[in-house]
Amino acid sequence: MADLTGPGGADRRADWWRDAVVYQIYPRSFADGNGDGTGDLAGIRRRLDHLAALGVDALWCTPWYPSPMADGGYDVADHRGVDPLFGTLVQAEELIAEALRRGLRTLVDIVPNHVSRDHPWFRAALAAPPGSPERALFHFRPGRGPHGDLPPNDWRSEFGGPAWTRVPGPDGAPGEWYLHLFAPEQPDLNWADPRVRAEYEAVLRFWFDRGVAGVRIDSATLLTKDPALPDVGAGDGPVPHPYADRDDLHDVYRSWRRVADSYPGGRVLVGEMWLPDAARLARYLRPDELHTAFTFDFLQSPWDAEHLRGCVDATLASHAEVGAPATWVLSNHDVTRTVTRYGRADTSFDFTADRHGTPSDLQLGTRRARAACLLTLALPGSVYLYQGEELGLPEAEDLPPDRLRDPMRIRSGGAHAGRDGCRVPLPWSGTAPPFGFGPAGGDEPWLPQPPAWASLTVEAQHGMPDSMLALYRTAVRLRRTALDAAARKPGGAPAFGWLPSPDGVLAFPWGDGLVCVVNLSPRPAPLPAAHTLLLASGPVHNGELPPDTAAWLRPGGPAGSAD
């Protein structure tokens, strides 16, 4: 059993996750260690210095498991292995250990709603007859209509089209249908079967034994289904919903929490939960269930002071009722990059509204993304950063159609641009693609990088005090210093509360007596008197904070004075 409480920087405390900064890695696009054009474990290990310099507490890797890659690795064929595309299980163990020696915990992705069509369980189910124990691990049903040629119900795939695919029967004629809430290559598991529950508890132990500090749970609200599989109908569906946010799901996560709590060192369960109701989400964060869950309402919010204020208030209030910390996130591998989104007329995010190609003012978007960095890192709770946020990367919106791989685009017939634009490989160095993504002379990256990224590489931003990278490095370091100082004081950090401020301005105390001020209005805003400027996302003049700018202040000195 791996113990995370021994010597090293990653053992600060067992509840480290309550205010951690976690860096999300999409392995395919982070760094290529062997020159085949695809990011891998060797590449991640080679770039751990970047994460250590950034000052984050942990890294989270999206799936590196054996997979046909029908959905970027989220179609898992074996949760206990590593796909040769990324390396080996031994390399994964070495990466986890090396990261821990550098003070970085590692989280891995667990995908419990579905598996790959190549998973041994599903291959056995296809070979078995209807009604067999093998098929009971999934949702196989006869079709509707006189010949069974209609899907069993009206459920739709998250990627478009029916959520059902028909398979041949034993005689080769069309037979039963199986459920897949995502792509047909991702059959849904039947969580009413105890074998499924036992398997995933064993998977948790497998990775905890190898030293991972926690797991991010994919599609965490979708596992359990109404056994009757009723139609959803028009609108948002009936209440309770037949497959989303069902009450029986809480028993699953209580069992997972018992597994996590049986390990030392603060093993954490993080839920991916797209729920509009903050109170419903908080039910999963009760002391015997998940530790944290992403606040996606914050990610989806427009760049608007009142909207963000309302999101923060609702999140903190609902989380306080169950004693859980908020988990803030601006971006991830599924959504439009912040710089591009914040430069558009509509700065919100919605999966159902494909705004690909909508004009974006990237200079404006960058200013807002810089301000959002300071806002997010000052809020109480933990923060997750998506790779490339610290570089200020925009969405890559001009990728060649023949290079796109996202099933969201494929299933929509091209009507939806998909998520490839936020998954383009990172630029590390040099003045032209592939920007040091892999070793010299290696293959072209699996997705092409925009030539305009030359000014955004890690190398280009290194040593540049006004760069996005410098802002993130400084902010993450100051955040840790301020939170640690607050923790040493009687009473800890000040209670969260909004300070009086002009319309369109957010201001609140945080950390060790610091104040965060964010100006989302179209006009300059005066900074509080008798405060010293500690850090700003952009230039501050004559004690006034320009539009789309944020500042961290500490008491003492004239307003806006430099520290």
C-alpha cells in the first residue's frame, strides 16, 4: 500500500485537496517523449520541471489506459493497464513516484459509466446469448416495433443520434440493442449488477496501491439507470430522471469513499458533475461521499460581475452546508479555451451552442483571462488548471477537417466543431511547429499547431515578467504563501464576503489579510485606499484598476502603490 504521508513536499497535510491547485494533463497533447507525434508518459516525466516551477500541488492525467481511442481514451478497454501509445504500466508507476519526489501528487481518471467495445466484458457479451450473465453487465434490450427494429426507448447520445445500437443475434439476424449514452464504441455498464461495483472498487485499490492521490470520476452523475428504461420525453425529462443524478448513485460513492479512506495520505475523489442545481451537486459532497466536484457553473458563466457573484454565492452556500470546499475551474479538455471565449460577444459556454468561428478579440480575451486567473486563485477552495491556460493559448479553430478526431463532431455530421481545438499539442520552444513538442526529427504532432503560437511557447515566455506564464507562476506561489500564513494564524483565513465596490466590480478578502479586486465594468475603478498592490493582471495607473483587470492588494501604503 503506497503511503503519501512520508518525507517529501507532497505530504503537507491529509486534507491537502481542500485548497490545492491541480494541473490537468491531456497526455496525448502534453509532451511527446519518443517522437511518434503523440504525447506520452515519458514526455510528461520529462516536463515535470515545468509543473514544479508553476508551483501546483498535483497533476491530473486524463485516461492513459488501453483504448481504441474512439473518444480520446475515454473508451477504456482495461483500467489496469497503459496503452502502448502512452507507454507502459512501469512507466506510469515511475511517473507517479517521480512526481511525488518533486512534491506533486498524481490523480488519474476513472471512467465508470461505460467501457470500450474492445473491453473483454463487452466482447464476451456480444458472443453470449440474450439473457446471459455476460449481457447482464450491460444494458441489452429487444427493440420496439413489430420486428424490433426501433430502439428500446427515446434516449439520445450525448454526442448526437440514438443512444442505442443493434447487434446481430446468434443466427446472424438483427438482434438486441445495447445502450451507449456516448459513442457506440462506449457501451454503458449496468451498475445494478454487483460485479460492476466490485470491479470498480478493485480498480480504485489498484491505482491507490501504486501511489495515486486520487481519481477524477468521468460523467459521474450518469452511472445508475431506472431499470425500466422509460422514455425521457420532451424537455429535460421526468423527475427523477431515468439516468441522471439518481438517488441510488449515492450508495456507489459511499462505497468508493470507504475505499479511499482506507488509505493514508488523503486520497481524494473528484466528480465531473454537470448539474445546474448547486444544492443537488452538494449532496454528493457529504462527508461520506465525494471529496470535491467541479463547479461548472463558474466555467460556463459569462464575463459578468453579477453572474459570477451569484455563482460564487450559490456555490459557497451549498458547499458550506455539507462542509465541502468549492472546486473552481475555468477550462478543461472539453470546452472552448478561455482566451477565445472571453474575446467573444457572448462570453458564456454551452455545449449545445457551437460558436466555432464566431469572431473573437484575442487581445480582449487575453486581458480577461489574466484577470480571471487572479479571481479564481483567490476564491476559497481548490483550483484546477487545464494545460495551456498558463500560456494563454487560444482555441485552435482552423484545424484541417481531415485531422479532426472528436466523435462529437463526427456524430453530428460536422454540425458541431467538436473539442479538438482545445486539445492541440502544447508549444514548448522554437519559432515554428512542432514547437519542441517532441524530440528533434520526430513525427508531426497528431494535431497541427497554429504557427501564431510562436510567441506563446514556454521558452518565449520564460523570463518575461509580463507574460501569462509569469503571471500564473507568481500567482500560484503567492496564493500558497498567503494560505499557509493564514493557516498558521488563530482563526485561519478570513470568512468570505463581498466588500463594497462599484457596479461591475468584485472585491473580497482572502488568504492572509489580502484583498482581491476584479474590474469587469467598462470604466476604471478606484482601488481601496491604504492598500499596497501585490500583483495585478495588467497595468494599474494612479490608483485605478482598468477594465478587465484584477489586482491583489494587502493592507498598508497608498492605494495602488507597488510592493
